[in-house]
Amino acid sequence: MSERLARLLEKLNEQADLLDRLLSSRLDYKYKSIERLVLETGRGFTNRKLTSHKGKKRVCYENCFKAIMFNDDYYYCEGYFIYDDINIAIAHAWLIDKEDNVIDITLEDDLAGAVYFGVVFNREFVLDMGKKLKYYGILDSDHMLEHEFKRNGFPEGAVINISE
């Protein structure tokens, strides 16, 4: 595991541990936080492939949702990223190509040391969620589903592993 990915996992675990302690007596969910859910169901991505195709700034969920609508060469992924100049895990969406490279169509290409940890979602699941909720973003929409993901995890088939 790379040093940068280890730093991201350390930050994610700190955030999840804090939320676990704060919410342990109030929630009987399987996962107390989205961070914990991602830590237990996601994986790391360290290979970032630069792309000339860029979406609008600050709308990563929309950019990635629209990208998979018209291009089945990519997989939709949500989770967290970190880079050398910051020391906090930031919620984000990105694409994964068939070779398991991160294709980040929202962030600048010059972010030194960017690494990602997240969940790769089934294309149909992402499109169905967008249609159902009329909202971009899977993890951030959990509250709209009465915390279904934190209560029970993701539905069967929603998460895929493209590296197998």
C-alpha cells in the first residue's frame, strides 16, 4: 500500500471513529457513518490517468453521472480523495476505466499525490438512483432513502469489483 493511500485511510478511519463514538448510543445502524460504509465496502485507487475531457468545476457527481450515461467504457465511483496539499479526506466522485485507472473529470490535473478510496457502483444502479431521487450522488443521498445504506449496506449487485 502506498504511503499516500495509507494517509487517506488514516484520515477516513479518524472521521469514522469519531462518528462511531458520537452516534453509537443513538443509532442501531449497521454503519454509523458513510465513512465507515465506504471503508468496509470500498477500495483504494492510486493510478490516475490524465484526460483532456473535463466537466464543470465543483460538480463531480453530476459530471460523472452524465459521463456514464453516454459512455459505458467507464465505471462510476464515489468515496474520498486526498492529495499532498491537504490533510483531510474529501468526499468526491470519479470514473474508473476498464484498466482500473482513475479518470477524474472534475479536479485539476496538477494535484500532486492525489489518491482515492471508494466504491465502484454498477452503472444501472447509479442511473436508477438518479432517476428515482432526481439527485446526483449516491452516498450523499442516503438521507433521502431514510439512511438505507447506513442501516443495511448497499443492495445486492449495486457494488461491483472490476479487478476480478
